[in-house]
Amino acid sequence: MSNYKVGYPCKCCGNYHDELPLSYGSPVPDCYEEVPFEEQEKRIEMNEDMCIIDDEYFFIRGSLCNFRGR
């Protein structure tokens, strides 16, 4: 018998969920890391839902869900 347990600890609510996660993502866009640390405050506007770099690159966090049975 395997010790593998299906589920995950949720970073949003802190609870353990017995199913597989339906949302995956990165905390920042890949190109965020290309901006030198000392320039990030001036060049990047960001909150938990969006990121704007140099007023040229716009990123919005989204979630695609399948609501079967509802």
C-alpha cells in the first residue's frame, strides 16, 4: 500500500483539500525577473491580480474552471 495521499494544502485558506488542485500559476510573470531589482519599484506596478511592466506589458491573473453539475 502506498503512503501517497491525494490532496494539497491550500495557500489561500490554509486548509487541506482531499482533491487535486484545479488552479496552477506563478506569483509573477516570467519577464518580471528580467527587470533588475533596483528598477522594479519604478518600472513595475503590481497587486495580487495584475502586473504592468513599463506601461507596455499587461498581465492579469485568471482562473479557468469547469463547473460541471451546476
